[in-house]
Amino acid sequence: MRKFLNLVYLSMIAIVFASCDSNEENLPTTAVLTTNFQGLETLGANFVYEGWLIVNGKPVSTGTFTSVQFPQTFVVNSDDLNNATTFVLSVEPAVDPDPAPASTKILAGDFSGKTANVNSDNIVVAADSSIKSFNNSWGKYILATPTDSDDSNEASGVWFLDNSGASPIAGLGLPKLTEGWKYEGWVVLNGTPISTGTFTQVNMADDNFSSSPYKGIVNSGPPFPGEDYLRGAAGGVNFPTDLKGATIVVSIEPFPDNSSAPFTLKPLAHMVPTNAMNHTVLTMGKGPLAVLSGTVSR
């Protein structure tokens, strides 16, 4: 009788352990991440967006996407999702041999409970920047063509500087950017944006300072971002032209950038008054989109 009871007891223990193992096997190993972003636009053909969870200080991909219709959902590892402290969105090459995030990170935010509020200021603005948000950007510019030898086409050039004092000073107040981003100036003529050049420093010449195909032949201009449209043509417009009535824009561009159009982030813009005076400071206003934002839910 005692042997029979022992067998029954051992059988019950085996059933309990088997039940525990079965319950553990049935625990979900995946969970759903929901993203809802405002302001993203379709990237060039060679790039995609990719989400990342920061888990124990390391990035874990949540997947790539190209559509900018939201909300979107992604199936991810449940432990990674539960333990994630931060969400980051980056711009990645469509064919990417590097499993790590690119330097071009566009949105970020920390999780608080089930939700992370993300925005571009959190990741595009450098930590040591004196201006902490693109919403606090400001801009000034003048119409002038300093790269030629006469004053006949002064309304065909734009330079982001302030010449109201004894010496010209920077005309832009913009946050310092993190790696993977550059600023770019634009003139919108008849609906077509034409670049003035890319730059990272507001008090230095831009990247096409000595290589612009549009400038005059006397010199390369002052040591600030800007452009003279004196030679050639672009966007169906022959140069020189008259920029009065055109729109001046400063955008934030991913680097590298395979698109010839302005990126979605445009913190500054201004329509040049038709009665604007040459060589006189004009003040820019807020652009159509200074900060991207959104939410991530788990």
C-alpha cells in the first residue's frame, strides 16, 4: 500500500512539473510595438527608416520601413520591448551591410511606462549646443552679389549674414548638429528649390564656396553661407535673375543625402519682399516644420 501511495505522489509531482514546463513554453516571446510619427516624408530610393530599441545600452532593431503612413506596428521580442529604455529612429541605406545604427538618427525619446514621446530635437541637436531646439532658430540675410565686379545684378544673390554693424557677422542662429546632418540653404524660384550650398557652421563659408557653378569670377564671396546666381541656369531660370518675390529656406539635411530636394525639416523660411533693398538685412521667419515628433507604444 505504501509503495502504491509513493507511486501516486511521484506521478502527481511529474504532472505538476510538466504543467509548469507547458505554461513556460506557452508564454509569449513576441510583442507589438506601435509607432505614430508626424512630419516624416518619403526618403530617396536608396534609403529607409529603421527603428531601434535601446536595451541595456545596446541597440536592437525593430525593423525598417519606407511608408510614412501611420500608425504602424512591428512585432519584436517581448523581453527586449519590456526592458527597453529608449526608442531611436534612424535613416539607413536600403542595402546596409552594417548591423549598427547609422549616424543619421532623426527621432529619439525615453520610455515612461508604456509610451515614449520622441522628437528630433532629442537626437539631431548636439548635446553641447547653446541653442537647444530648432524652434528657437533665427535667421537674417542680404541680397548681394559680391562675387562679381559691379552692382548691376545685386538682387541675384543671397548671403546669410548681418552687415548692419562695422563688420559682417553670422546671420543665422541655429543649433549645433549631431553627426549625420547638415544645414542647406535654398532659393525657391517659380516653385523650384535651388540650393545655396550645405554647411555646418553659420560663421564659415559653405561646402560649395569654391566650387559653385553659379558664382561670378572675381572671388568666392564672404566667409558665410550663401550663393550668387550669376552664371548658368537652374530650375528653368537663366542667371542672373531677381530673387525678389522668391522664398529663402534653410533646411536640415541627412548626410549623405541622395535627394536633390529639401528634406522635411525646415526651421527657417522667408519670402523676399518685392520692394526689398539690396545690401540691407532681411529677417527670416519660422519655417514650415522645425521639429519632428511622435509617440511609440508598447
